[in-house]
Amino acid sequence: MNLKITIIQSELHWENVEENLAMFAKKIEAINEQTDIVVLPEMFTTGFSMESVKLAEKMDGKSVKWMKQLAVKKNAVITGSIIIEEEGKYFNRLLWVQPDENVLTYDKRHLFRMAEEDKHFTAGEERLIVEWKGWKVCPLICYDLRFPVWSRNSLPAFDCLIYVANWPEARKEPWYKLLEARAIENQVYVVGVNRVGFDGKDISYSGNSAVIDPKGNSISNIKTKLNETVTIELNKQALEDFREKFPVGLDADDFEVYI
């Protein structure tokens, strides 16, 4: 079964949860075709802010409730990361919200020390691999993209990697090259969803959101620096045929990976 993924590449309202929820509600409701997964950027309710104490929500807060409502309404998974407080710790947490209102979570493992994210958030310890519509999906967050061991496939464990991001325009070349590399080395589809516009620190983001096939080819045509909502269909049979014809995983080095 093929999988339809909708990417929402968007500007974000700096540290303004209400405005971001209202904006994304309109964008999601405007999707005029059936989709299986809607992917929002990293910290889509606030932008990439280090004000974790001020902006954090609980797992029963308004943003999680909002995601549940939209997932039910669109009959699709809604996923993206927000700032969550739990037992006195703060997490850059990806929420995978299903239309049955089941919520799965992944806490960002690699915290971006150059922005002092490691001083304001707690790193996650486990990956999340979700089975959805006959696919296995591994969603990760931004800086995780630079770390191939954390993204490593085996068995294979998953068919699609998703990276939600606030990845600045100044480093757009590594972003795109790393998306391609993760697709090629893991023989998976890779979905990278980044924001556009300027944040509250006047950092520019050009988007460069993309869907890469297992051979490293882009199968999307998402314009840079623009608000774009694009739905891409991933072909499961093409993935399985390629893996069978070119089974590089059988010769992979045997070392411990995170499952």
C-alpha cells in the first residue's frame, strides 16, 4: 500500500502558540485530498526558542488537544514537535497523533549545543518506530540528521525517515546533502520538513523541504522560501523491489544500533 504524506512548510509566529495553532489549523483544513500523515516543522507552536520554562506545555495541554482534534477531523496522523514539560524536565518532543487520538512520542536525542539547546532541554534516549498503514516510520528532529548511527536502519526496521526541523538557510547545503545520504545508506524514503521566514533572533530559514527516494533522488518540487503545502505519495512496491534487487544491508557492519 502506498503512503501519502503532506508536508507543511511554513513561517512561524515567534513564541506565539495561539497564532501558530490558528495558522496551522487553516493550512491543515485546506488540504483538499486524502492524506495519511501531515508533517509540521520542529517546534511548530513557538519557533526554535530556548524559553523552555516559559513556553512549555503539559501532555494534556492545548496543543496536544488541538493535534488530536485535527487528526480526527482529517482522519490522518498529525506530527511535529513542541516544547513539553514532564516531571520538572523540558523536552523538544515530537508528537505522533493518530486519528484514534492515540499519541506516541519521541524526545529529540541530539540537542543543538551551538544554540545552547542542551542547557534548556533534556535529551531523549529512545527512537520511535511506528507502524502505520503498512509502513514503518521513524520520525526524528532536526540536528538528529547529522548523526547516521542514530538514523541507522537494520533488518530493515523502517521504511521511511521523517525529519522535522528549524534548519537555518546558512546551512541549507548540508541539510539537503544529509537528507540524500540518509535515504541512500538506509534504503528508505526520507521526508525533511523545514520552516521558512525569520525567527525572533533574525535567523533566516529557506525551507528546502524535500522528499527523497531510496536511491537518493528528490521526488518533490517544493519551492524555497515560500509557504507550501504539498502531498507526496510514497511507493511501497518500488521500495521493496529496490531492496530485493540491491540488498546492501546484507553487507552492513555489525554493531549495536538504537532500536
